[in-house]
Amino acid sequence: MTNVNFRHDAAVYGSDDEFLAMAVPFVVGGLDLGEPVLVTTTPANIDLLRSALGGRADDFDHAETAYFGRRPPERATEFFRYWQRRAPGSGRNVRVLAEPLWAGRTERDVRAWRRMESGLNVVLADTNVWMICPYDTRVVSEEGVAHALRTHPADVRGTESIPSSEYVDPVEYAHACDSVPLPERPADAAVLPLRGDLNALRRFIVGTAVNLGLSEDTAAMLTVAVGETLAFLRDDGHVAMWLDGGAVVCELSAAASGDLGPFAGFRPPEVHRSAETGDGLWITRQICEAVDIRTSRGVAVFRLHISGPRTAELGRW
């Protein structure tokens, strides 16, 4: 029987045997029911699972987790598109074993990924996906495990799913993440008042971005990202740009226009669905390395981060 709601479990494990005790029944159970199964985890875990499955090793889809959505919005999009391709009209549920990558991430990145993990409960709420997210205690800290139990409604141990008493409503969790103040804008940032002149805005963004080291093509893409944010701002603020750690930052701040949910832009627009608030922001999130949004007392601040030329040479753009 097909489920109608997203199911999202954590699975805390500390050994290869514990991983297999959870993963093998999950994957085999899906295959036995004819359900599409996707596994995105470490190469070592993929090899472990394939060896354990023997003759069924080629019956499930798999991808190295480091390359299955490099950033949180991309990963959420990949999950949704996998479901779109494999489930609609088939009458089948979809199973996903998705292990996030935590090693080497900055504090800011970790917060963004945890926020996304929580947001999946909203972004994929109307899909019939059963997702288990493994957390390896040999790599993940106690704090990381604690957050896993806050962002997943249940914890899988072997084949048993136990409701998490630590689970936090995704909107509340997102607000806690977003309560971290943004760094102060530098005094030498280039600033332009927002007055509704789109041509002047475009010239300012392209000219400043190129001066900060972006190519003209990348600068033009930044104007697209900026354009999609303007739907949420009134013409009474400013745009500012500066270089931060190799990335070009473009800040737009003005009185907020309309209501923007905390997970807007994490799910791609759909052809056969009426446009929703935040659809355009999905484009912004796909173009930019990161998008920070803060609202306070009716004022909205969007900070768009796009990789500069030096970080781009390292494969980040």
C-alpha cells in the first residue's frame, strides 16, 4: 500500500555491522516490494552494502554522498527529482538511504545542512518517500547526534523505528538557526540605494562584481539571482557588495514584501502546479553558493554569496 506522507528517520550507528543491520533490511524490503531504492552514502558504505546484498547488489540506485547535491538546496532538489522520476503514477513508495557528509565543514555549513535536514520534513511532506539518514558516531560528534534527533521525527535501530522525543518542529528549528546574527557589513562595501531603477541596479551589480573578480558571465548570473529576490522587497532599501573569504557577497535589504516561509526555494517549481511564493527563490539558491535571509521588524535582508575567481579555481563554481 502506498504511503501518502513523507517518512524521515535518523539511524545512529557506530560500526559496520550496525550500519548493515539497518541498511540491508531497509534496501531489501524495498526491493521485495518493487519500490525504487536510492542509497547515497560514503564509498565504503556503498561497497559494504553491495557485498552484503550479493546477487542483488545491482538492483538499487546509489551515489557517493559528496556528489549528490553539493549544497543543501541542491540536495533537497535531488531528492525531490528522484521521487518525481521514480514514483508518480507507479503506485509505489520510494526509499532513500541518505547519509549526510559532515567531515571538514565549517560551523556555518554545518548549521545550513542541519537546517536542510529539518526542512526536508516540510519540503518533501507531500511525497511518499521513506528516508533514513545514517549518522556514524565514529565521525559525527555527540552534538551532531543530538541535532539528528531534533531534525528527524524517529530514530531507527536495526529494524525498529522509535519516535524521537527530541524532535523539534522544522519552522521552530529554522528560526533557531536563523537567530544567529549575520556578520557586520564591511565599511568599504559598495552601496547603491534601491529606488526601482532596474537598469541602474543591473549596471551596479555587474560592474561591482567584475571589479571584485567575477567574470562577466558569472556577474550576469548574479543579476538573475538578485532579480528573483526583488519580489520580496520594496523599493526603499539598498544593495551592497563586498568580497568575503574569496566569495562575492551581494546584500539586498529593504522593507519586506509578502510572506516568505523559512524553506522557500528548496523545492523546484513544477510545470503542472500553480506558482507558489518562493518558486523564484529556488533559482537564486541554485545560482548562489549560499543564501542567508533574515527578517526583523518588517525589514528583510538577503545575502547572496557567489564564489569568487580563486575559490572557483578549486572547483566550487
